[in-house]
Amino acid sequence: MFWISVVEVVCLLLRRRMAVWSLWSLLLWGGLLPAADTGAQVQGQVGGSVLLVAERPPGFQVREAIWRSLWPSEELLATFFRGSRETLYHSRFLGRTQLHSNLSLELQPLESGDSGNFSVLLVDTGGRAQTQILQLKVYDAVPRPVVQVFIAVPGDAQPPKTCQVFLSCSAPNISDITYSWRRERTIDFDIESQGLFTDGQVLRVSLGPGDKGVAYSCIVSNPVSWDLATVTPWESCHHEGGKKKNVCADRVAPETENPLV
């Protein structure tokens, strides 16, 4: 009986060592696999969450899975091994990862430095392996823009009772945004491109008495959020030429995850 007990203990230790060795072999294998083609691009917003989906071909029954961050530094994030999911690995994502039952990886809350490439290595019950790479881009929520109204000095060629206005739009402390303009409460919303300057940040318009109630909206957007400010420039036309007026419209409820096109 004593001999049987010793054999059982030895076999148990060997099985545990083989299991650990199998996992580390899989990790090493994942590092030596040729680089996979860059896959889907995923976008998220600071403070929100994002789901990195592990796609499996039909009939692919996953036995092991490894999620890693590849850039700006290579870190182990989550594993699925022998039916167990694990995410408690030391990385900048520690405490912000959740490995779902379908082996997709959720990150939350997102931080501005989370942008980068991620990979998932999947191994099926037959030993086949496939690697997917996903690109994550994290954006800040777009703040309310600020519009400045500049009144041009009238020239000799300017028609009487008209006003040349430059509208300058800016969104503080943010990059990777797009500027666009909209003419409100008119049939034609389009803005002529020849009146746009500085990548759409500045708009030049010519106003007459019939434009007293016409408003212009500056829209700032990125792929995950947008906001706008609206101004009625004719109200500034009675000021002396060259003067400017800071206009910050009443805040509208910001839209997220549905960027304005």
C-alpha cells in the first residue's frame, strides 16, 4: 500500500509539472510564432470600456488561449488553460481586464495610454493554432468648442450694409479631432469650401440684413464623440471692425459612440 501511495504522489507531481510546462511552452510558442496580419481596428473612449473579440473559425474548439499586449510594451494579460480563466498578471492593465466565456477580452476603464496592438493565440483540441492581432485606439471625449467672432474692416469693394465675418473655432486640450460647420435654420446647410481655412477651423462668411437671425454651428468630432457650439454672427457686426467677441454656446448634451458624419 505504501508503494502505491508513493507512485500516486509521484504521478500527481509529474502531471502538475507537465501542466505548468505545457502552459509555459505555449507562452514561448506564442512568442515565436510568425507575426500575424493586423486585424480589426477597435476604438474606445477614455473612461469607457472596449471588447476585444477572439474570433474562431467554425469547428474550432479552443483548448488554450493567451491574450497579450504587444505595444508599447509586451505584457501577458489573460490566459485560458485547462478550463480555467486567469487575468491576475502583472501589467498596466492589472485589475482592468475581464476574460469572458467566449474568450473575448474586456478592458475597463480605458486610459489615454491604452492605445496599442493586442494579440490572442488560440489552440484547439487538435493542436492547431491561430493568432489574431487587434489595434486599439483610445480617444478623449470631445469637449465643448469655443467660437470667436472676428469682424473684418470694411473695404472699398464691400457692398453697403454687409458685414465680413471670420468665425474661429477651437477645442481646448485635445488632438485628433475634425472641425466642420453648419448653417442653421436655412434650407441649405452646406458651407462652401472656399470659405474654410486652417483645416476647417476658421470660417469666413459675408452677411447682409437678411442674415440677422442666421446662426452657424461649429462641430468638433472624433470617432467616438462629438460636440458643438452655435453663434449668430450678425449680432457682432455693429462692433468696430477688427474687434472680436468670444462666444461659448450653451452646452448641448454630448453624444458618444455615435460620431457625427
